Amino acid sequence: MDQGKLRGQIAAFCAKNQMYCSVRLTCRDQVLFSDQFGYANKDSATPITEDSVFTLYSLSKPFCAIGLLLLCDKGLVDLGKHPGAYLDEVKVLDPRITIRQLLQHTSGAQGFHPCMDAHLPGYAHKVRSLLPQVAAQPVLFEPGKAALYTNIGYIIAALIIENISGLPYSEYMKINVFEPLGMKTAMVDNEKLAIPNRVSGHVLIDGVPVPVEKSHDWLFGAGDIVGRVEDVYCLNHAIKHKLLLKPETWEQVLTPSPLNNKGLGCTITKWHGKTRITHNGGHKGFRTIHIQLPEDDLDMIVLSNSGYTDEGRSEIAEILYRAYFDENALSEKPLDMDTGYI
């Protein structure tokens, strides 16, 4: 693989699309390519570095899933039960719904939405205050019979973690997920939290990238983790080496629902004829993606603070694929991206 050529291809793509990002390609635990492109903050001309901390948005979901499944492995939570068994605020949720369905986006439960006319920062007590209102809404379809990507399942999962562990979600995740996996800078983000090397998200105004604060709405448990590329790479280790969870639990994580190809916190599909495990996220100011190709022990990460380049991360993934496997390879279709937090 020609690293100089690859760097030039990504740099050209980023320049054309005004995209800022950190990129890594790893095979068998060896970093084949790692580089940063553009600004952590355009106004101050601060460059992105390997220490830059990005908002992951929905790339937070697999970590939340691991946190909840740790409690399942201890016999404290049952995915087959109604979430109201562990969380009073959702006792009014349709009685047919299970926690597993919530994690796989097949529950039919409605989520928080703008028409509620409520600001919902990522603090548990504010989430709890509105959750009964959300849970009382009728389901959009019969649970387990269809699929719709929403954040409500992971908000509920984070609150169940708090109830069962007796710890704030942020503290529980630090002690039980981040530190054991070696995620040295990852943390659950709250409003006004000072984070060293935090990058600014960007939006386009009159065609010019402008820094913007991240959104904290609708994120608790579903998209509130921040971290470096190195933190995200720890997810590869966790899945590959079946860390923290029991082997049979990892099998559940990586078994996709036939309704939407969703496992627990991930999507499992085919890409260039290979099995692909995907985690992605995106919302105001950021677009992120993590791809594992387990058959080749290959790992790709793209963390971007250019929230306006919806397909940029998938295009860079294609560039990485062609650089490693076949420069003439063309994907039959774009990467599947989650809707909602895309």
C-alpha cells in the first residue's frame, strides 16, 4: 500500500469537500495508515491532531450496549423483559416491548422529537422528567414485526444502567467500560464540560465552514460519548478478542435482526463481498464511522467534525478499501448509514 498516494487521495477529497477529519486504517493490530486533515477549529486555525477529541454521537451506542450487557452477564438485567421491570418511568410503555427490541430498533416505540417543544440536555434527571410522556405514546408498529432507527432504546438502556448499578451513567461507563478497554480519553459528555483537545463541530454558512457547538439534545446514552481515534479503536479489540462480556453475549451482539441487519449497537452487512461490522454516528457538526472487516482483521475509523458531509465518511472508507485491497474496486452501493443520528 502506497501511503503517500493514499494520503494524497484523502487530502484531495477533503479539500474538494471542505472536510476535516482524523483517519486510521489498521490490520492485525498494526497501524497501516493514520493521519489528520483540516482544522479542529477553523476560526482559530487549530489543526486536528492524533490527540483531538471528537463527539462520537451514535457511535456511542455500542459502548452503551456493552455497559448494559455487563449487567446482563451478572444476572441483573434480562433483555427479554419489559424495560419497566427496571425503570419506573417506562412502565406505561407498550407491554409487548422488550429491552432487546429497544436495542435493535424493532420495538416500535416512539422517541423524543422536536414537536414536544422541550430542550433535553444529556442529564439523566431531565431525561427522566420527560420519559413518561414519551413512553405513553402509542407504538408505531407491532413490536418485533418491523424496524425503525431511534435513540429511545439507548436512552432507556443508560437509565437502566443507573438504576441497577447505583452510579451515574458517566461514572459507570468510566469504571466498567472505558478504563477496562484502555479508552484513556473517552468520557460521557455533559453540557459545559471542559475537555482537553476537544474539537469544534462545523456547519456550512454561505459555503464556508463555521465552528458550532455540539448538540446535547436527545443524546443521553444514545450519543453522548466523546473520544479520540485511539478510543474508538478499542472497540475493535473488544469485539475481536471478546473482551468484558461472555462469548455467548458477544454472539448476541453480533447476530443481526433479519428486520434491519442490526445487532446490539452495530450493523452487520456485506461490503465488497465481505462481512462488515459498522458503527456510525452524526448530528450537528460531526460525522463518524467505525468499520470492522473481521475476515481480514481490518479496521477503519473516520472521525469528522464537518457535519455537512453526510457521505464523506463513506467515501473515505471506499478510498481506504481500494488502497488496501484493489484500486479498481467499486462498491455496489454506499455504506448503510443509520437514519435519525446519521
